[in-house]
Amino acid sequence: MVDISIAHSPDSDDAFMFYALAKGKISPGAVKIKQVMKDIQTLNIEAQSEKYDVTAISFAAYFDLADNYMLMPCGASFGVNYGPVLIAAKKLTKDDLKTATIAIPGKQTSAYLTLQLYQPNLTVVECPFDQIITAVARGDYDAGLLIHEGQLTYKQLGLEKILDLGEWWHESTSLPLPLGGNAIRKKLGQELIHFLTGLIKDAITYSLEHRQDALSYASEFARDMPLSLLDKYVGMYVNELSVDCGENGRKAVNLFFQRAYDLGVLNKLIVPEFSA
């Protein structure tokens, strides 16, 4: 029996994907799985010391992890003509953003890297992702960059959408926007990497085929989101690209790092390596 640690965020979309493993709906074979849940920014940082065998990460964080981890083609979240939303209490132009203070969910997040691709050298302050909406509504910041369920709920506080970064990326590239993915330690070896990649694909497929049961489990992590809105949110980020990101997904991740390097946002060109 091989002990394997799998870490992911306590967010409803990740919970949906890992439902089958968490509840023993599929067999892990000769592998003993230990599941860990931590917020994505913590996982981004802990991956730098290879704390977990398989870990959810922001794609942007892979810049610091490429020596020790491969990306998995499964378990990823892409925005297909939608993504992180820049919001404010009033309409702001692109020029206005140059003098604004913007709350972001973390400097290692894909949302922030995408914002830098749109407009580099902005003034930003890191803020817990689930506090950004209320902080902007209070007037603590001029604007905020929303991820997770906040992308669907900001209007309830009378906030304005300045830009959907997923829409902007799609208009520019015709590709989905890479947001979060799974990384697997290279030291595990090809045989185990191949097995675990297949196991996670099977888990996501199971959830998609048993949607209501998986949604019921995911609702425990949905921060009081109504089930109908949860279903919409999960559908945005858990779909066929999550089972296998395919050629378009790989192309999008490569272009993500290429553009960041070309603009000088990243000082080294990363060529992502995917597990089989």
C-alpha cells in the first residue's frame, strides 16, 4: 500500500471534483489516499516545499514549481469566455485603474497574473478572496478582483463590473483562460503518476455522471450559496476540460506563460510539462 497525499481547496468546485474519492465511490486500488483541504494561496506556497504528492494550485504558481511538479491534464478549472471579475463601486476606465488601489486574492493567483497581462504595474493589496466584495463595498479599496462564487454575487451589493478577464482573454486568444489546476510530484515516478492521473480523471467523471449527489456534497462548501446558483458555478468550472484539458487547454497554459514572459511580468519562460 502506497500512501499518497492529495490537497485541494475547500471550495465547492474542488469538492465536487473530489467527491468520489472523499466518499469512497471509486476504489483507489493499492493506494491509500489522504485528502487535505486548504485555501489555494496556502497550497501555492506549500507546494514550494513539495508538501503534497498531488496538489491543487493556481496555474500562475506553477512558475515556481516547474522543477519539482508536472501539471495534470485533469482537475483543472478554465474560464471559457468568463473568469475573474474586476469590480468597483462605480465605473472605472482602464486609465482610472492606473491610479486605483485594487484588492486581489493573492499575488500567486492566476487571476492576478491575468490582470497583469491586461494592465501591468497596478497598485494592488492582497486580501482574502471572500472579503474583497465587502471591502470594496465599504470603500476600503477602489476596485477588487473577484474569484470563486463572488463572480456571481457582486451585484447584490450594488457593485459594477469593470472587466471580466476571461472575456478579455477569449477575445484576445480564442482560448479558455487557465485558472486552477492539479500538480503532481515528479519524484513519484511515471508509473504512479500515470495511475494517479487516471484515478483523478475517473473521480471527476463519476461526479459529472452523478451530478446531484456530488452537488449535495459540494453544497457543504458553498458558503450558503443557493443550490441553483451552486449548480451554475460548478458547471462553469467543472466540465469536460476538467476531465482532460485537451489540446486547447495545453495551448492556453503555454500561451499564458509565453505572454507573461513577453510582457516582462515573468522573468523566465516556463514551458509546462503535463503528466500522461
